[in-house]
Amino acid sequence: MIEIRDVSLIIDKREILKRINLVLEKNQIYGLVGKNGSGKTMLMKCICGFVRQTAGEIRVDGKRIGTDVDFPEHTGIIIESPGFIPYYTGFQNLRFLAGINHRIQDADIRDALLQCGLDPDLKLAVRKYSLGMRQRLGIAQAIMEQPRLLILDEPTNGLDHQGVEEIRKLVLHLRETGTTILMASHNAEDIQILCNSVWEMANGELIEYRKTV
């Protein structure tokens, strides 16, 4: 699903990523762990095509990012804090985003919101959402088009205990239905429960690999 070959990234003469090599197979959940500034989020941005690596190549489903395609196809993404139109409802925001690719209908949007624990008929503007509700909405936008690849940066951030449990169950369900997932989390329990394999990053390098399941 993802092949990363000798990927390095230099920004303002600082080496952010150092010769990363990684192969992720389909239908697995992979974890990235490490301290803030270790390179996890930047590696995810390179995979998504948001940042162009200085050297090396990244292929998703056999297509080279930045050459064959600008962004990986059929990929759902939540990285850092999702941005939404503040005066739209959650449903209206997702309908607006769905209009970019025209792949799904209103029923699919409603289903994604329900899967993430949100009421699709809620008339509340997103600017009035709690942090946890915004996080749920971000996950809903990532899954609504039923992506083959899902990239999640701190997916349980801002959620209460019940919310964490609900999102964990959703992530496991998505794997069972054929989605490949790459996630970063500071929550050790998320990593232990969800991930089949885990890589630790430090100073822009992969320093450790371990199987968890």
C-alpha cells in the first residue's frame, strides 16, 4: 500500500527526516510513536503530498506521490487540527467537502457522522462545537468516502473516555472492512490496542520496530 524509499526532508537547512525506509502492507494498522518534533507528523504530510520531500520517493498504491499524482487517491486524512467553515453545521461542512470529488451522497455523510457519534441533524454551527465534537467531525470527514488508506494524527485527541472507546472500535472495524491505517498517537493504550506494527521515531529517524499483534 505504501512504499517509502530513502526519504529525507530538509527545511531551512535543518534535516527533518533522515533516509526513511518503510513498507506498509494492506489491511493493517500501523503506529508511529515518538516525542514532539520527532518527525511523525512531517512524514505523514509527505505521504499525503502536503510537503515535498527533499530526496527519495513515496509510492501509494504503486503511484509515486508528486510525480504520478499530487496526492494519494482514495485516502482519508486527519492531521493536526481540522479546519471547517465555522458558521456551517457539521453536516453542511461535510457536504461541502463531498462536493469536491462527487463520490458520495447525503446518506453516506449521515452514516459517517453517526459512526463517529455525531447527530447529522444537529443545527449547531461548528464554531460552537467542543474540542471533542470537532475531533469526531474531523474523523467523519476522513472516513466518509470509504477510503482504502486512512492517515490519522492523534485521532483520540480531545475525546473523553467514552469517545476514545468509540473511535477505537471504529478504527478496528475499518481495518476489518479492508482499510489500511497509519496512525500517530501519544496514547500508549491506543497504540497497544489498535496497531499490528509500530515504529518509533526520534530526530527524524526510524529507530525501533516492533510487532504488537
